[in-house]
Amino acid sequence: MKKKEVELPLSLLAEKGVWGQMLEDFKKQCPNGSAPISEVLSNLQKPASTSYKYVGLAIWIIKNFPPTQEPLVLNEPTRKVIFWNGDVTINCDIDGKYLVVVNGKLKIKGKVKLIDNTRIWAKIVKAKILELYYTSVVIEAKKEVKAINIVLYDFAEIWARGKVEAPNIATNDLSGIYDKVN
């Protein structure tokens, strides 16, 4: 069943309280004043790969609108930045610096090894093994994070409003896991 695409006008962003840099970013990406959410997210992926300032608008959109895109299945990601307004399944290991913002469930069937300045935001995050290294590596879940093994180093963090579940969890240095966060 095809989901209904939502047109995102500049006036709605302003009405919803978007201001400053996020509004300016939207104006740059959509000079005609509106675009479907999927197009806005797609257009934000390339600049977000070089400048973190574009991530704020993507996260704001995901947090404020319902999922509109069909589930995305990636056998192997071809890019390091993924903004998707629906569920995403990745059928392989991911290693390195990734920026993933998903309005739904993120399921990674392989091992996840994230380093330096990496962020994953989704309603639910599921993976076999989560290894997070260094500063500014954050997984944030609106509901829950589930894995078999979770290992965090340095300043890496996992935040969840619901539960963080794994039979094997290890935090090292100043890393931390925070669940049941409002």
C-alpha cells in the first residue's frame, strides 16, 4: 500500500516553530517554497555529508511528521548519510562514520561499528552487535534499542526513551547508556 506523501511548505515550518538556520536551510533546498518530505530529506543528504548543520532540519522533520515512505532495504549502503521517512533495513555490517535518521524502525542485520562524529536516530534500533567508539557517537531511539552485544568506548552514548536491551553490555571510559529518558 502506497503511503500518502506530505507536502512540506515553508509557511508550515514557520508555523510549527522552525526558525533560524533550519529555516534558511529549507529555503536553500526548496527555493519554490515547498516540496514533498521525501524530496526534502533526499536533498538534505548530500550537504549533511559535509556539514552537520543540515542534520537538525532532517531530525525536526522526522520528529514532527508521520512516516510517508515505503520501507527501504539496503543490501549494502552506497552512501554514509541516510535520511528516510519510514523503516530501513540494512542487510550487512556497517563500519565507520554514518549518519542515519529514520522515521521508523532501523534494523541492521550485521555488526555496527561506529566511530567519531556519528549519529543514528530512529524510533527503534535493532542490530546484532553495536560497537561505538570515540567522541560524538550517539544512537538515539524514540522507543528502544535491541542488540545481542553492546560495547561503548570513550564518550559514546546510547539514549532511549524506552529500553536498551542486550544480554551483553559493556561501557568503557566515559561512555554511557541512558534508557527510560523523557
